[in-house]
Amino acid sequence: MPSRWIKEDNIIMNIRLTGLAALLAASVVLAGGRSEAAFTYTTTEGPATGTSGGTTLTLTGVSSATPQNGTTIITAVNVGISTNTAPPATDMFSLTFNDTVTVNTIGDGTVTLRVNQTLAFTRADTGGEVSTDTLNVGASVLTGSNASFTYTISAIQYAGPTINNVGEGRGSISYIITETPRATVPEPASVGMVALGLGFAGFFGVRRSRRRAG
């Protein structure tokens, strides 16, 4: 084989490898990003208090102490109740409120969700309490997205406050929050890299074949 052909073969091989490398790099980009991301969250309540007779209900928000990821259970609302109403008297009331959940995906921005719910107390006195928590779906925003991920709230879990005659009874409201990666739309530069890689590999492959045939 003439030395000129050997040199050309080496040049063509290097160019083809460069094209294939560009193709591989672009394929990684087009395949999408991470399957999970670290996120933190904060919650705020409005209205945050309700009063009936001798009973006061207080709702306080929560901030995540450590980053979360994937599907996890979050404590969203601390529920506190204090009362000086003594049996056989009791207080009955309800409070409809919004729990605003702000999810901060590290490196990808924030998502704001809203959970509208009603706490209903059919008994609240120094002897105990009976209450339920109902989700108002139509007034809620349970799914939201940023550039890379979608977050969805589901499965509200309510632990009613315990009243033991003295001090404040405490309970909580928790949710399951699910983090799902969004499908990515390829950028023009990524598409160009794919075309470049295919072009290099195809063009020089055909050119080499034709030269061999000649």
C-alpha cells in the first residue's frame, strides 16, 4: 500500500473518530438530564389561626432541614390547638386555609404549589378533640414544573392534635411529594453536533470506499 494512502487513511480515521465523538456527546445531551435532583421546600399558611369559644387553632409552616430528592413524605403543616373550654361544653368550628408549598430545585429554580384544605373540629375542649382534614381539589394547585422537573403532591396525611388538659395539643399534616424529570427539548447546538458527527462518519466512509473501488 503506498505511503500516501496510509497517511490519508490515518487522517480519515482521526476525522471519523472526531465525528463519532461529537455524535456520542450530542446523544448524551439529547437523552435528557438527571433522573433526580436535590430540592428543599418551605410552607406558609393563610389564614394561620382560627378561634371559637375558648379554643384557638394555630397553623405554622415548615422548612426542610436537609435537601430531599425523588418521592418522599414531607411534613408540611404543624397544627396546634389550645383550649380552656371544659366538658360538658365543647367548641365546634372549621378553618379553610391554603398551604403554599415552595419547592426550590437546586440549580433549576422554584415551583410553587397550593394545597387548599379544611380542618373541621366537631369537638374541642380540655377533655379532647375530634377533627378531620379535607382536601379541596378545585382550589388547589397540586402539580407544577420548572425547567427540568415536575413536582406533584398527593396522599394528604393528617395527625390530629392531642389535648391533655394542659398546654397546647400538637398535630401535623404531611404529603407525599413526587419529583419527575421532564422530557428535554434538544437545543439547536445539540442537533448540529449530531448532524456533524453523522456527516463526518458518512462522508469519509463513502469517500474511502470509492477510493478502494478505484
